[in-house]
Amino acid sequence: MNAPVSTSPAAQVDHYAVAGNPVAHSRSPRIHALFAAQTGQAIDYSRLLCPLASFKPTLTEFVTQGARGCNVTVPFKFEAFEMATRHTPRAVLAQAANTLRFDAQAEGGWLADNTDGVGLVRDITVNAGVPLQGRRVLLLGAGGASAGVLGPLIEQRPLELVLANRTVDKAHALVDRHQAWAAQHGVPLRACALADVGEHFDVLINGTAASLGGGEVPVGAQALKPGALALDMMYGPAARPFLDWATAQGATGRDGLGMLVEQAAESFLLWRGVRPDTAPVLALLRAEVDAPVQAKPEAAT
């Protein structure tokens, strides 16, 4: 990992970005600026809008300009994984990456990681104070977001973990890839359609794009146990209908802001060799996000 960087006037400033489409709404530059100030790291972090058909050339150009790494958001997490020559075990399990470190070929080439899952787990178990071990967990969606979090959720040894998706074949494919990992941790894992999730889960995690698109919650109220935790990976106004729905069912609603900050801290650690304190950053971001005016829907990256 990279050593801490001096903040003297002559210090080199290393460049990072969040790459995606859309990306203008992302709070990642704000988060990493706060991390850098807190830890004394000399970095510049920006937004990189990638045309849908030109992710690879756009990212390659960014690297030729001297960038050291990037975060990757929708819809490029699978492509990011494929572009790297080296992968962390959790990225291999997910087959998707939200973090790239642009190491030189002499160092082995680009390294891909996936920090989404560890960020989600830390937000649930530490920030929200909800244990996952021995609980029934329902994860909605089988895209890049769910691919990144399924492995770390299994590591927490829930009593049962159900993955539901509109396209059942995608859910089965993701579950099949994780079955050996689930067996290793003694976790019953199954895939199903959104209409067949069952009832009374302790924790429900929405990894679908329903909130981003303004759609309804994709499962019925029976999926929630009274007092359950219902978390949407979106945050800001996009997550408000889901949070209102959760409250109406007697559950505790939570958005994806904590996950965003925690996964960013793991990326920062990979790049800079130091893990920032997330608590003050999350508190500051929470105050900003909960301010009266928010213009656009926001996702956890």
C-alpha cells in the first residue's frame, strides 16, 4: 500500500476520481476531501463522467494523465473488474469492482477491489448497531451492488440469506457463485423471484434501482418482521419513499449514506495506507444530506 504523503508545499498531489454515468450528483469528492484533510494526505479527487459506450478509453485516458486510482459506480462495476490485471479475493467473489488502484505494470498492473460489502456491513453492525449473525436477511437485486455485498454479508453468518431479483436467472447465477462461500460459513443461501421472498425478515437490504428510478418498493410488507431494519442503498430524496414505507410497516428505515462513507474509507485505505475516522465525516454528510433542498437522486458511491 502507499505510504502516507507529506503535506508540505512541495508535496506531490495524487489524483483520484469517481467514474460513472451519471456522476454529477456524487458526494465522493466531498468525502475524500474530508478524509484527506483529516489524515494529512495530498490528494485531489474529482468526478469522471464516462460515456456509456466508452468507459474503457475514458478511464485509460485518465490513467495516462497520472491518476493513481478511482472509485467506480453504476453502471461500470463489472467492466472495471475485467480491466484490472489483479483482483482482491472479495472482488473475485463479486466479479465486480468499485475501487481500482492504478499500479504500474512493474508492480503487477491495476488492482481491483470491491469495498461495497465491507462498507455496508460496517454501517449496519457498527453505525446502526444491528448484528447480522443469527438474523434472517433478505437482499433485493442481483446487479453490481448486490454482487459486491453478498460475500461480506455471508461472512457475518446470518441464520438465512435470501437473494431476490426480478430476473430469477440472474439471482440464481449470483447465488451459485457464492454457494461454496456460504457453505464454508454455514449459511443457508437461496435465490428467488421478488414475489416469492417469504415473510418476517430481520434485515431487508434494497440493492435494486427501484428508488433511483422512482419506482415502488419491490416487495410487500410481509417481508418485514416488526422492528426489522430496512436499508436502501440509495440516499437523499431517492431513498425517502423507501424509508417512509419502512416506517409505515413498523420497521427502522436506513439509507445508504453510511455505506457510502464506509466503503469510501476502505478505498482510501487501499490507496493511501491509512484508514480515516468515518464517524465525524458521516455526521457532517448526514447534516448536509438532510438539509431541506436536494436536487437529484443519489446512490451509494
